Amino acid sequence: MSREHRASRALAHLGEVDPALAVLALWCRHRDGAGATKTQGASISYGPTFASLGLAEQVGLVAHHVLHVALQHSDRKAALAERLGTRFDGGLFDLAADAIINETLQLAGHALPRPAVLVTDLLSEIGEPSPSAVAALSDWDADRLAMLLHADPQRAEKARDFGAARGFVQDLELGEPDNEGTPQTAADWRGQMLRALEAGRKAGTGIGRLGAILADLAPPTVPWEVELRGLLAKALSDAPRVSHRRPAGRWVAMAADAQARARPEPVFEPGRARDGTRSRVVVALDTSSSIDPLVQSLFFNEIQGVKRRSGAEVHLLAFDEEVFETRRIDGLRPPLAGLELRNGGGTDFAPVFATARGLDPSVLVLLTDLDAPPPDAPRFPVIWAVPGRVPVEAPFGRVLRLGD
């Protein structure tokens, strides 16, 4: 901020009306650029049209992009793009992030260039109305709202139409490594955000009055796919086991010493050896559960990734009150290709556990809503993958909550 640029006047005025954002702006890089005003990583590039705005709207637009930087929306957008792959629509993430930021700034008393997308309006448009702006900002962060928009093609199309009707333009580039100054970590930005909000709270103006309600301040840091990956890696780890087919090294040394000294050999001590059999994962899909198709797709993508990395053998069991489909996942076609899902029936865990027992799995993973009487605990590890909203606890094993 040492040299003059298009936003210099607006930044000076920002310090008078919103101390929290003024503090955060000091950690951003402000540059003049071509095209529309946009954010990438910790850099804000102000386009030529910025100068044509009134001072109040300039301050509001600067505040908008400072929040993009402070909430690390560029990096979070890149992380979601990696999770969703070809399903990812950057416009939907930008729309979710802009709607949350604009609602926050409007509550804080900032002027915004019109028309502006607001999260309360967006939620109403897609059929998920919120009782108030405060409730919406307390319930939704950019990642969770973007996942909601991605989950249903019709909902996504409604969101795109909503954005187009309000002149929405993408202003967020995917995050890239910073080449200037000292890179800021997620922990750094969170600390700076909390300190800035405290300064604003004491001043009684700007976003400092709202900091405690913002869900976007603390989005999920570890996607459930990463947790699933860790649980499966632990279950499939080939830990050495006691083997009477090979002696322990200590016994070999003691036996050699006893032989050299013409003394009796010590009692045999078994060594440890790795199990040479191939790991086997059994995945059971409860087709009577109402699990979002996008979450289901991410789940099976991760299972296939574990198969590729570990070389494990993977079997799929589709079940409701009985196991009606058994197939081996070979990686050559999507796991659910050609599978006729029988929705709407009841659930019985006994048949699927009996079938899994016959496959002698290294681990059983059940994608279910747990809406059935619990079975007896088996001898093999069990991971229950359940929708995050399900309040029921599993009777045994590990529980993985599949968030939005």
C-alpha cells in the first residue's frame, strides 16, 4: 500500500467507517489491473471501472474483496475444485461466497454496487429459505452452500438464473502460491481476522459487531473424504503379526550363543511376519437411505482412490432388507454403473453382515442412515459412513459423518 492506486482513497475512508476491515486491508496486496476488479490469493486487482463508482460504493467494494482475502476464498475455491473434479462449477462457489459477504456487509452498514446478490435471497430462490439474515450467516459458510448448489442440477440452474438476473460476475480467481512477502497460512489469517474483529467490536462499528455470528469464519478444515482415507489406511495397514514359522532375532542370537558355549538351547521364541494375503475392503450401500447423489459420488471416488493406492480388493454389496447385488469393483467402470437402486424399502443389517463375513474383509464400510436394529459386533473393523444430519449413534465401530 506504499504507492498510489485506484483504491487508495477508498482504503483511507475504510479506516474511518470499519476499523476491522481497515486492519485486514493492511495484510492484502492492492494493485491496479485491467478488466473487472477481482481477488486472487491475497492480492486485489482494481479494474478501470472502479474509479467510476461513488466513494461509498468504492469502500463497499474494497470491503467485499478484503473479506474474500481474509476468509481465504481463493484457496477454499481451489480446494473444492480438487474435491469435486469435473463436477466443479467455479461460478457456483463465487456466487455462494459473494452472497455471504454481501449480506455481511449490508448488515454492517456498507453500501454495495447494485444489484448485489444476498444469501437470504439466494436461499429463498433455491427453496432453502432462512428466517433472517443473521440466521443465514450463522448457518451457512461458502463451502457448505457451494456444495448444496452443486448437489442438485435443478437447484444449480436456479442459482445461475438468480445470479444472472442480478448482474452477478465472477470476481474470485483460484488461489495460487504467493510470490511477494511472507506467505500467510490459514492459522495466520484466522488470528488476524479475530484480532481485527475485536478491534471493530471495541469501536462498535462495521463488521466487528457481527463477527460472532459468521459461520464462514470457521468452515470445515478437514473434508470427510480425507478422514475416510485415514480410517481405511489404518484398517488396511499390514502390521506384523506373531508367526511360528520364523524365529525371533533375539532367539536366534541366544541359540547361537548357547551352541557356541555347549549349553542347552533356549525355549523357542516366535518372530513376527507380515501377512502376505491381499487386503479386502467390503463396501455396503444401504439403498433405502436418502443419501445425496453428489456425496455418494464423492464417497465412491474416494473408495476407488484407496483401491488404487493400496492395491486392496474391493467388493460392493447393495442391500435394503436383503443383499440384492454383489459385485467386485475393478476400477474399469463406475462402481454403480448398471446398478438398479431399490429405494423406499426397509433396512436389515443382519444379511449384509453375514455376506460380508463370508468375504473375510479387512474392513467393512457401510454407507447408511443407521435406521435399523443394530447387528451383533463382528470380528472385523467396521466404519459407518452416515449423513451428518443423522442423530443416531452406531452400536460399535467408527462413525464417519458425511458433511455437505
